[in-house]
Amino acid sequence: MLRVAVVGSGPSGVYAAQTLVQQREVPGVRVDVLDRLPAPYGLVRYGVAPDHEKIKSLQGSLRTVLEDERIRFLGNVEVGGELLPTQRLLELYHAVVYCVGAARDRLLGIPGEELAGVHSATAFVSWYSGHPDAAAEVFDLTGVDSAVVVGAGNVAVDVTRILARGAAELAPTDMPQPALGALADSGVRRVAMVARRGPSQGKFTTKELRELGTLPDVDAVVDPAEAALDPVYGDPAAAAALPAVARRNLEVLRGWAEAGPGHAPRRIALRFYLRPVEVLGGPGGRVTGVRFERTAPDGRGGVTGTGVYEDVGAQLVLRSVGYKGVPLAGLPFDPDKGTVPHAAGRVVRAGRASVGEYVAGWIKRGPTGVIGTNRPCAKETASSLLQDAGRLARRELPAGDPLDAMRAAGLRPVEWPGWQAIEAAESELGRSLGRRSVKIPDWQGLLDAAGLR
């Protein structure tokens, strides 16, 4: 029997586990899926916006995999810490697949970024998604009339949409009650989503972009003169040569530009060719706006500064300019790429593949792609592991269950019945609030619900 640990229960980890147990070339594979959190599903639970219920329904498919009798979920298990170093984990299993994602957001690197009211989109998403690490976060939106979101990807679209939505639209979701209450009290009426490049170069997908124009009581607006700075915008032949997603995005943005501003109580302005150069502050060290430099296409797909500046007022600034992986103690790490060096998923140490150690997901390829991208990524890694199965199986493991060794080291794993108890507690919390299932947003609440008092 080949015993494998998969570290991370998000899509890449679950897809890796699924591939390993469903293949037929190497019989008898058993997989423990470990997660630092008491709850499974990774970014599907804690990254997908609560109002995107169709995408969140992917949890059902992940659940089916984790309920396979050959796979075991063990939550509340931190790998790489004092209680379970990576080397100890490798002693307990024939192979370890790390699927730990990319947890750190990129900074803007401009003056004033430390001002109160400036946050990462990651922190905002974690807060409204009920991530237990964000339990101490407080987003008081009562004094916020205008917000600036720096970025042009799907995360930027998500946080922009959540800021502009009415609380009544969010009440049917599993959003934690404190976040829903703060958004209900929000004073936000204007949200500017700002990109340093043009409308033909946005990184958002069309479905998410188009959704901004369908929000009740919200106008989505684009300045025609600003959009026209994009050389592709007014050139039908050039627009026709764009990739399909970019072409569809341009059509949506052109429609908003041609429609002009409406009279809805809330407005989302999509701004282009503006690069943040300074966050502006006022009394008490709070943000009052962002200074942008107007950019222009440089003819090589990038932009260059023009020396023309514009101040955009805001009491809240969210940066959404990408993610980076973080080192895991005991694993090699490329700080420039934010990934673990690998060859077809095999961890590379000192220039050589380390048989028995593997990576999949963002820690392998960087924060690119959509949820579905993780499936072929995980399959490649699992294939490499299975090719090594003969060598791996020859290594003798300690007698007994790795779960017993984890408990002996002081860990308190949450097994699948514990997760089911969390689900039941969240359903009961929702009923008590007159809502559907509502997330428990703090560590102690999750562990209590799992029976680890």
C-alpha cells in the first residue's frame, strides 16, 4: 500500500487526491488530505465570493472526493510548524504533495500605503468570507462614501461588487453575520476600480465583469475618452484579433461607455491608464484619496508615465495587484517567483528532483488560472508521483497510523465527522438568524463546533 499525504484541501489538493486513488496502475493508494484549517475546500470556501453560489457549489464535487473511503480529511493540522515539521511528515508517508496556495498579497510599494483605511483585497475577502485568520479584522464602512480598488482582475471585480451590493442581496448567502451587518451599515456610494493599462488588457473574465452592470440600483460607467486611449478600442481590426475573453470584455466596456452615466444611487466607475503613485492622508492618519499618474501605451504591451496626475478621493482603498506564495519551512523556495522549484511537480532540491516530495496548484505554478486549471496541474503532479511509486513503496514507514503520531505530537486533528459537526452548527446558526447556513468566522467557534473544546 502506498501512503500519501496531500497538504491542502483546496481544489488542487482534492484533485491530486482524486487522481491518485482513481488510477489503476498502482493499486492500494491511500491518501490523507491535511489542512491547517478545521474546514476543507480552501479558496472555494474562503475565496469565492459568497454571492457566487454557482461556483461555490463546487464544494459538492470536492465533498464527494473527500468522502471516498480511500481518502481521509484531517483538518486543524499545521504542516511545517514545531509539532509537525515537513521532515517528520515525510517520515510518516511514502510521499507528500504540497498544495498550499499563495497566501501573500503584493504591495503597491508607494508612499502612504500604511495609512488607516488601506487594506489588501485579500484581507477584505477573508473578512467577508469568514476566514478564521481574519476574525480580528474590522471594516467599519459607516464613514465611507467613496472607495478605490486598485487592480483589474477577478478579485478586484469581486470586492468592487460586494462593496456596491445592497445587504438584502447578500443576506441569503453564507456571509458571516458581523460582515453582513457592517455592509448593511455601509455608506459606500462610489467605487472606482482602477487599472494602470487599458480596457483591452483587463485580467477579469467577461461573466464577472458583466455582472457589475446588472447590480440593482448601481450604474457601471466608463469614460469614453479614457477608454479611447487604448489603441485597440477604436480599431475594429485590432479588436477582432484579440483573444475571445478580451474581445468580449471590450464589448461590455464599450457598451457602458456609450450608454453614459445613469441616475442610480450607487456608481461603479471603471478607470483605465492610471497608475497609483501615492496614497493621500488626512487628520488621524486616515486615507483621504489616491494620487494617480496618467499612463499611456508604450507600443510594447506596457505603459509609460506621462507626468500628468489626478487625485481620486476615497476613505477606503483596497489593493488587488496579485498574490505570491510564502515559504514553507523545510521546503526550497524561489522568492522571485513565489513558488517551490519543481520538475513536472517533483520538488527540486540543489538542482535534483527529490523523489517523495511534490507540489501542485499555485505553490507550483504561481497564482494563475481559474479553479479548473488546478485539475491538469494536479494530474501532472500525481502522474510524476505514480511514476516514482516503485521507489517510494520500498521505503519502510513507522508502524501504526500517522494520525496517532500526530496526536502524540500534540496536534488535534479535525476528522470528517468533526467537519460535519461544523456544517451542522453553521446551519443552526443560520436558522437562529433567520438566514440559511451562516459561516462561523473564528477559530474557537470552529473548534468548539467540531467537538475540540
